[in-house]
Amino acid sequence: MDQLTRKAPNKSLHTKVFPNRDEAAAFIAAIIAATIRENESEGKKTVLGLATGSTPIPLYNELVRLHKKEGLSFKNVTAFNLDEYYPMQPSSKHSYYYFMRTHLFNKIDLDPQQYFLPNGALPEDELAAHTANYEEMIRKAGGLDLQILGIGRNGHIGFNEPGSTADSLTRVVHLTQSTKEANAFDFGSPELVPDKAITMGIKTILNAKKIILMAWGKSKAEAIRQSIQGAPNTHVPASLLQNHHDVTFVLDEEAASELRNH
């Protein structure tokens, strides 16, 4: 496997660059599989934080392959998704619940009682209690062993848009126009993308024991450069990952193309 490993300015943050997204996804899937199997050998469950969108699809394809071809079991896994549009019915083809079931959950042996997503169908007056409960559920599960992230062109992680602070928890957020435009391919036009979403907060993400952020393509290159080689700041939410003790950015060549010394 041809890859480049380098250190970011923060010695706890690594980047790994692969020729293409499929090799990169296989690398991440191998880490997930090793985490699950190591915890199983110690009689422990694995708690995963999962992402949606086009970026993780190669990863989920590889996890399905590992399950079907190499016997990787998810029976001792609990999964929490980063986010969901609001308002959004779980049955909608635009929902992340539908996405996760289509691309991963329905194809592996993960117990349906052990995967969780924010509920985009709740009345507004129930959202505060719901988001607080989501945090509590993660805590009661033992915290996230491994959080998988993508990144938006504006540097957002989950739906933590620019301006999100390092102490933010799961909450309702307003989506920026750039995010709505980036996600419009799923809906047909930016005007049809919901204005709001429910997302894990930056602090929720940073509380994970290990974090892997993946990015593919030239359109993500500038956000990746700012996240890795810029100073941590709330204008580029992914740059706040530099404050974590164990973060790996897994990139294809195009996403890494703006990094200095690459």
C-alpha cells in the first residue's frame, strides 16, 4: 500500500496520504476492525462515532466486505451518528437514518437496538431534552472509542459550522448557504435542503478516545490545509482537532495537495 505518513505541527496529529480514496478507506476500515477485535478479546464493546455523506461510502463498502468476506462481526458494537437534518423524517430518502441503513447497517450484523442517530422528527419543544439525552447515552455507553469524520469545504465537522466553539455539545444548528449548496445534490437544489440540523458538538467529538478524519478530492484541499497547518480557530472548526491527543487525517493525493512540504 503506497502511502505517505507525516507529522503535523501538533505532534499528536498525523496525516496519512494515499493515492486514492479506496486505499485510504481500506486503511481506516482496518483500524476499525482491529479496534473491534481487540476490544472483543478483552470482553469489551466498541463504541463508534459515524459520519454520513459521500465521503464515508468507500469506508462503509469496505466494512461490509470485511463483514461478509472476512468474518468481521459488529455484534459487540454500539454506534452513534454525528448528525441529522432538522426537520427530517427517518423514513425519508434524504435522512441520514436512511443513508446509514442503506450503506451499512442493513448489510452487517449490528443490532438495530445498538445504533443511534439524532431524531430529526421531534417537535421543536422536545429538542433540548433530546440533545441532552444523546450526550448522556454516549456517556453511558462508555464514550466514543473511535470517531470517524468527514470535512466540509468550509472546514465544518459534523454540522459544526464556522463559529462553533470547542465547548459545544450536541445541539440544533443553522446550516450555512455553502453547506446547503454542497449538499444540494441529494435534494435537487439548495432551497430544498433543510435550514437546520442536529449535530454532535465539537466537545462531544473531542471527547472521543481516537479520531480519524477523511477527505477526498481537490475541493477539500484548502480546508485540509487550514485544519492541519493553520492555528486552531473557530472559523475552521476542524482545526480544533489539533487540541486532541490522537487524531489522524486520512487523505487522498488531491485532498492533500495544498499541504506545505507534501
